[in-house]
Amino acid sequence: MTDRIVLRNMQFQGRHGVYDFEQAADQPFEVDVELVTNLQPAGVDDDLARTVDYASVYAICRQVVESTSHRLLEALAEAIAHEILAAHDVDEVGIRVRKPAVDLGGPLDWAGVEIWRRRSVTSR
């Protein structure tokens, strides 16, 4: 399936990082989400109930970034993917998390991770 819902560059404040100072103060995080699901029923019927409500996905991302704390971006991305797959009937989810304020000792736009997770066959 090639149908996708895309939410790009959601921006939140969170406390994620390996070092104590990263856990002590809010810093910016950017999140992209891609949801792989069949969009034809929603497109044919023009019906929100037949697709994924973007506001719900945004709220999940905000809640995970702003209300939890992880040492690794990998763990933050996994938590977002897990919550989206638990809340919505999608086949696959792609999560990108960027940390633009990361300090690695030199010029850098951002550090980030990208993961893709599929719904297990038994969880449907």
C-alpha cells in the first residue's frame, strides 16, 4: 500500500537526553509522522470517521514529547510509534525525531532518528 498521511515538523518542548542538563530544562524537538493506511474509503466517502484524525496523532506526539523523559531519541521515537499504533488502525508508522539544539562540539543543524514500525498481525 502506498497511501500515507503525513504530519511534518511538529514542534514541541521536552526533556530528553543522556546528560543531566538535558533532563533539567526544556529544549526543542521536531517530529514527523507518516501513517501507512488505506485512504480510499475516506477519499470516496469524504468522511473523517473513515480515516485517521490528524489532531489525535498530533496530540499523541505532544503528550509523549512533553510529558515523558527519555535518554535516547530512539526511545522517544519508539514511544511515539507505540502510542500511535495502539490508538489507530494503521498498517505502519514512520517516526522521525530531530533535536535541533543538540551540542556535539561544532556546527550542526540537528541530530535525529527515523524508525518504521508495522502493526503485528496478531494485534488487529
